[in-house]
Amino acid sequence: MQYFAHEFRISSFDPDSWLLILMRIGVVSDTHGYFDPRLLPLLRGVDEIFHAGDVGSEAVLDQLRILAPVEAVRGNVDSVALGLPPDITRSRGGVQIHMLHELPKPQSAIRDWAQAGPLEGKAADHCRRFLQSLPEKCQVVIFGHSHEPCALILGSKLFFNPGSAGKKRFSLPRCCGMLEISAQGVHATFLGLERYNEDLPEGVHLPIGGAKACGNC
């Protein structure tokens, strides 16, 4: 894998300096066989694309490969014929990334644990068991399935669901995501796919290289 360096200013973290981006990864999930043409300008220039499952068709992956190399995992609606693994663990820009389609715990539980104060009792036990079910050294966990965009830090890991890039379902926004890896850490943001601005979650930054990430458990 060849890495490219990008200069990108992240004003919310250090308004007086430029951060050297080692790698930019586009993150897509739950396309369900639909390739939104808006993905082309949003993800142009990325080094790689990660698809977190429920791809729906080989044609979607072929369209994404026009932009960059693609890593993908199998979702619950994907045919075995696509030949996708249920999960992968990769090192990118010195960061360990684990990707699977569906977390072993509901996304709502992960959010509750991350937003709560210090966990005690059964909640703390459930949280620890959940974190132990993931590769120990992974720093970023990419997932999908819920169609609900989510970025949070739990147990010094960044959990990132880019939301659904497929056709509109329910009242959830349609979006994809971006991971920017620098020497200072990993910055996760959301990119809307609708014509008008949608209510998307804020980005999250996971410090690495000596800085301590926040989060429970």
C-alpha cells in the first residue's frame, strides 16, 4: 500500500499550525446496491475507501474502485458470492483499524456507555466484555448496520459509523465519512449526501502518539 501525504488545516484543534495528513480514508456503509454519484466528488483524492457492509452488489465496489482501492466486509444482506470477509483488521498510517458490519452490542448501548460518567457494576462489566471482544490493539472500529451516523470514543478507541450511503430510509440522514490520519491522531468527520444540509453529528478526534484519549471503561 502506498501512502500519500496531504496538508490539511484542522482549525478546531490547532488554529495556528498545519497538520500533515498521512492518509485520508473514505468510509462508506449500507449502500444496498445503490451507488450515489455524489460520492465521486466527496471522496475524490482519498488514499483508500473502507466499506462497512451491506454493499448490495459488486457494481457498487467497482464504482468505488474508480476512486481508490477498496476494503469491504460482508453485511447481513450481502451474498456470499461477493466473497467478502465478515471483518478485517488493517494498519493504516500507523493506526490499527478494525472493521465489521454489526457490533456485538447495540449502537445505543455504546453511546450510553461513552456519554455516561464512570461506569460501575453491571454496566462496567458489560462495557469491558464488549471491548474485550474486539482486537486488543485496534484504535479505530468502523461499523455500519444501523444507518445512523455515529462517532464516539470508548475505552480509548474511536467507534465510527459513517451512516447509510444508500437510498433514503426512515428519517436518518444519508451520508458517508472521512478518516484523516496524522501524527497527532485520527480525525473522523461526516459528509452529507443530500442536496441540502442535514443534521449530522460533529467530528471526533482520537489523539495518538502519547496523548491520552478520553472515554469510559
